[in-house]
Amino acid sequence: MIKIYHYTDLASFKEILKKRKTTNIELEEEVRQILLKVRENGDKYLEEMTQKFDCANFSIKNIKVPKQEIEDSLKKIPEGDIDILKEAIANVKKFHEYQKQKSWLEPQGDSLILGQLITPIEKVGLYVPGGKGGSTPLISTLIMNAVPAKIAGVERILVVTPPSESGDINPYILATANLLNLYEIYKIGSAWAIGALAYGTESIPKVDMIVGPGNIYVTIAKKLLIGNTGIDMIAGPSEIIVIADEFARPDFIAADLLSQAEHDEMACSILITTSNKLANEVKKQINIQLNQLKRKKIAQKSLKTWGGFIMVPDLEKAIEVANDLAPEHLEVHVQNPWEIIPKIKNAGCVFLGEYAPEPVGDYFAGPNHVLPTTATAKFSSGLSVETFYKKTNLIWTSKKYIRKNSAKIARLARLEGLDAHAKSAEIRNK
């Protein structure tokens, strides 16, 4: 089921992986038309699309979840689950507190002061996918996006998530929002929800930034709106690479590869190993564990289409291949994983050792799970507190400074053919 590649002959596999990034031009045009209709028709179009795809009896009058309903949701879930949610939120908060930044000013002698103002984005829209009509609430998405925004100081966070067929929002989503002190939740999903956040409608305010994952319609909508509003990232399907030597446990590796393969049919799971014996044992374990999964068919297709085992002669080559593929998640199952750290250049998040599986990062440890995919880890980073900051440069110069340097500034301006720039500096030297 899973193809085996040699590190010297990866060209064909890399060509296959490129197809995960292929743009569907027809779908992109369909989403463009959806966004246009949201802009032109506002609430009327939101109601029409929600009735068609989510809840037949939906009324735009009920688009906003009452605060009391959000607060009451805590009574609908077990106390034990509330305790787990609280602990997960606390862990995520603790990690992201280290990312806080401050404005700064630095005098450069007595004639020049330079600095930078760090200010939070004022209004953010957070998209939470519906998850099978609300039956699989993506509470981790809510936590991972809301916590860094609140730590950055975002004043207003709007949550949008599609309603179930009955018009409700899963109580776990509402309870998590309550624990996060989020009380502006709208029952709306897909590309029209993204358009509503970007343009604003009669019921939904326009925001300055949109964050959160979604299906292909949501992803394309975010892509098309770059420049109109801030976007966290254009995330692709989930992916994992596991680097393993002969000492690794095949049952652990199989479980971790399957944890990504079950996401969707476009997910990518790759093992890079120095051991043929381990590769064969992992294959056996995958076949055993697949039969225990509820999402077996999805995982099977994912592994068959996008999965792969890459055989390498040593760990140096394994790291080289991993850096080239730049995965969203990189697990390191080797005798001494700490020795590898300085050599890892491209990965969304690194999981060290056989007892650090990827789901630890998805749900509980603290680091953010919104990460760059499809090799974009070569030039981008995961969601963080910094995502929700604006940085404004600050300059103060004295009369002495401008008189000393105006001729140089004017000369540089005239080299670019910008005479008014030059005169702006020179007029202060008279």
C-alpha cells in the first residue's frame, strides 16, 4: 500500500507531492463568485447558503449565539472534560506568554531616536470548522487561535462556525469559548462566512484579520482575500515526517503515521529510516492498526496516494531529505534526538523522542498547532502571538541631524530620480 523510495531517487515522489498544492481554477472561480455575492447581498445571501448547506430552517435573526447559551453550555458537558479543557488552555497560555513583545525606543546619540511600536490588531475573525455537522467539535482549533490573539491584546474576537442541521452549535465549542471568555459567536460557515468577515454584513462586522483552518472553500476564500484583510496562512492538508533509526518502535511509528493519514485523503505521512527491518515492521503494524480505525478508508487512501517510506544510508541523509521536504510535523525517533536539533532547518514543529507523538502538540503541550504545510516551512512559521501584532517603526531626528545629513539624503533621492524627496530634506537646511 505504501510506496518505498530510495533517497537518491526522490524526484518522482516530490513530483507527486507537488500535486497537493495544485490550484483548482474552476473551484477558485466558484469561490470568487460566492465572495462577490456576500459583498453584494450580505445577510440575505448568508441565510440562503446556510439553509441550503447546513440548516434548512435557519433564520438570519438567530445567527448570533446568545451569551446565556454560551454560559449554559458548561452544564452540558462532564466536569472531567471541563477540567481537561482548562488544563489544555492553561498550557497553551503558558507557552504563548513567552512570545509577548513590547514597544521600544533607543536613542542614537543626542540627535536621533529610533524605535518600534508594537500594537495588537483590533478586530479578528476566528473560523472554527463544523466537523461533520457539529458531531466532531474542533475545540483545539478554537484554543490554538484564540489564546495567542488574546495574549497579543486583540480587543475583539469574532468566532464563526457552521450550525448543525438543527441549527445548534456543539456545546463543547460553546463551553470552550466560555472558558476563553469569547462571547461573540456566529452560526455561519464555509466561504460565505469568510466573505462576511472580510466585507461585513448587516449582522457580522468587518474584521481586520481572519484566522483558522477550514475546507478547500475556506482555504481558497482566504487566499482570494489577501490584501483585503489580514490572513494567518494558506494552510494545506496535514502532513508528518518521522525520522527513525533501527532502535525505534514500529508500533509507535505506525500509530503516528496513521494519526495524520486519518485527517483526510490529502494528508501525507512519510517515514525516513536507515533500517529496512524497521520499515517492514512498520508496514505490518500499519496493516494491523488500520483495522482498528473508524476512519480506515480515509487513512488507507491517504497512505496509498501520498504516503511513502524513504530509505537512507544514515541520519545525515535523513535530515537532509526532511529539510528538503520541510514538513508541518517532524518526529524524531532516534537514540539521541537532541544531537539532531541543530541540523533541522525546515519544519513547522519538531517532536523529539518516541514519547512525544504529534497529538501532544495538537491538543495539550502548549505550542501552537497551526503550522505551515506543503514545504512552506522553508520560509514561514506557525501561528503565534506575533501573528496578531502590527509593528510600526518610529523615527525622531533633531535639527542638527537633518542639517548634517540632508545633502546625503537628497543625493540618494536624486539618484532615484525623486526630486521632491530631495527638496523635502533640503528645505530644512535653509
